[in-house]
Amino acid sequence: MTPSAEHPQVDPVHALDEAINGLAWRDPMASASRAFVPWQRNALIVSGLAAMALIAAWPLPALTVIMAVLTTAYVVTISDRVLLFARGLRGEAIVRVTDDEALALTDEELPRYTILVPAYKEPEVVALLIGAVGGLDYPSAKLQVLLLLEADDHGTIDAAHRANLESTVTIIEVPPAEPRTKPKACNYGLHFATGEIVTIYDAEDHPEPLQLRRAVAAFRRLGDNVACIQAKLSFHNGKQNLLTGWFTAEYGLWFSFILPGLMSSRSPIPLGGTSNHLKRSVLEHIGAWDAFNVTEDADLGVRIETAGYHTAVLESTTMEEANSDPINWIRQRSRWYKGYLQTWLVHTRRPVALYKQLGLVSTFRMTVLLAGTPLIAILNTVFWMMTLTWFLGQPTSLGELFPAPIYYPAIACLVLGNAATLFMGLISIRENGQQELLVPVLTVPLYWVMMSVAAIKGGWQLLRNPSFWEKTAHGLPGAGAST
């Protein structure tokens, strides 16, 4: 693109360097450019060696202690999730802006808005951007849409030029460079942004038409310490197959209840990948996105909170495409799990500072969400195999690992924990008016198996290739068939 009055002059070389390394240069400890800092790597190695030595020397006592620790972690995690759900169920934390309030804002009152739309190897969905942008109720003179495409992604670039995009859409070609991540593209696009508020949409997203206006009204109502407004995400193809049903029910529970529960407790909110509306001044102040983090949204949510700002959840929904293919879903979810672990490792590098910034409860909750979610999904495989082994043969050695003080909490976790999870799913679809998802909610244990596979894959990738962004395909066959 060529610079104009609306698009500032940008040095591509400098912008690319900043997009990749800006956060790492300013605060190396805040970047996932290194998966483990030395003390974390050494602690992991020493802990592993110590555990193996203890198991070799005193196998039964050592394994019993490990079972006790893991069972406690399960009980605490499930209890906290139920607590967050109960708080979110009250509905007090979600910010609601009426249509009248949103439409009452005059063009003069509305700030300039920049929408970043990163896309990579997605020629089949770029044309969908026309309907999404055209459907937004916001004055075009104050709306800037930057379609961020990798300069060597000729297929998507050609599709974008053929799509007859709205005049508010500008194609930005991001110079090809590693890491090939969404946050790197967004950081590069931020150099061309002119809006006071910045948001991200995927090319296939369909945000509710008044969402930008609602976000502006919410910022005005909530005050200066709120830096981000996260809209809800849901899927238009939830009835396509069982997998999309699981995915849709999961999102409904997460965005309608868990995130508002986090908001009410002033805990860090792992942002969604799209529809997070950010004050540009704060975004630039805290270093924008980490180009090396594969869940840059979750990381940004934590950095917003540690910088003294907050995130609010907005009653406005963006419709997306749910993954309908199991292999494609595994690729996406393994990246999310890897990124959660990345984010937790980054923010616990300075534990004393983290405690001072967040406090005890919020630090604990961040750990439960970011580290606990993927680790428990990994451990589920171990516990399922142990349970299957017990039912098949009831080996004495396995029974000895669970003396009464461990056995009864473990049974309570198995029975009550699974029941609580199913109950939360049922309440969620009732409150969200998604009764058609009853079968996916009742069969969700099968979904947990897929989560476990994805978590194991993500954990392995964290060790082998931490900043590799495994591409998720969009525009899959049948995705547009359901409503």
C-alpha cells in the first residue's frame, strides 16, 4: 500500500523489527521468545530427576504422595471452576449496552476505530470480510479496516484484490519473516493504525452490527482503568456435527459464565482470539502483542491486569466458524494449550512481582487456568488408564496408591466433578437458548478425550518448537450449512 493522509508513513524494515522483537527488546522477561528462562529449566530438570530418584528408592510412598498432590489439584481446580460459574451465572459482571444507548452516540462522539484482520493462506474466506464490514453500524469516515496478509501469500492476496472490498478496507502486506504468527502480523498492522480503539476480527467473523458502538459506550461507562472490552464469541455452525456442538457448548459456558466470573473477581481474563476491543494508547504502553506467543490473546489479558488495568465482558456476540474436522481441531487446540503454558511460564518468571501485581487469589486463579487446564487434560489420560486397569483386573498395587485419605476425595472428584461439569453445561445451554446442543453436552466425555490428545501434543510442542504456529484451516466443507 502507499502512504496517504489516512495511513501514516511507515518504514517497513523498522516496523517489521518492532513487530517481531519490540516486546522482547523492551522487556525480555515478558516475551515468550524463550520458552524457559534458566531457573525454570533447571527447576524442571531437578524436579524430574528428584521424582524419578524417589520413585526408584521408595516407589509406593513416592507414588502415593504424587497421587495425593494430583488429586488435591483436581479437587481445587473443579471447585474453583464451579465458583466462577456460580458468580458468572448471576449475570452482574457482563456489561450490557442497549440498542438505544448505542445508537444515541453521534458521529462526532464516536472515536476513530481500527479493525485488524490477520489472514494467512485463507483465500476461501477473505470474501466473507465484505459482509462483515458492511454489516457494522459505524460511520465509514471513522472506520479503518486493515487486512493483514503475508507478502508471500500470493493466493490470499490475489483473492483479496478480486473480492472488491469495501473502501474502508486497506490491504497491508506483511513482509515474510519468522515467527509466522498472528501477533506478529497484528503488531505490524498497528504501525498503520489510526484508531483510538483497536480490535481484531478473523476474516470469517460476523460481529453483531452494533458491537463497535456498544464497545465505545462501555468504555465511557466503565472509566479509564478498563483497557479492554471482550465481546462474546459463538459459532454459526454449531449443529453441523457432534464436534461443532461440543465446541459451541464449550464457548457458551466460557464466554457467558466463566469469563464474567473472572471479571467479578478482578482476575486476569484470557482474551478470545477476536473481538477484543482495546484502547490503543494502553495497548502500545504495555508493548502490544508478543510475536512469539501462540496464544497472544491470553498473554495480553494477563499483561493488561498486571499493568493495573482491567478487562470487561460485553453482551455482544461475534459469530465464527467452529472447527468441524477432528484433526484440524486437534491442531488448533494443541496450539491453545501450548500457548497457555507459554503464557504461564512467562508470567511466573518473576513470582514476587506477579504476586504484588495481582495478589494471592488472582495469581492462584491465573495458575489454575493457564497451567492447570492443559496439565490436567494431559493427566486425564493417566487417570483414565488407571481406572480402566482397575476395572479390568483390580491389581493390589494400584489399590495401594489410594489409601482412604486419597481414595475418597478422588471418588468425589470423579463422581461429583463430572456431574458438576455436565450440570454447568446443561445450565449454560438453557441460559443461552441453545437447547439443540443437549446431545453434545451429554456426550461431552468423548470431547475430553480429544482435549487430552491435544494437550499431550501441545506439551510436546512446547519442548520441541514453542513458537510454531500450527495453521488452522477455515472455510471447511459444510461450515456454512448450519445456523
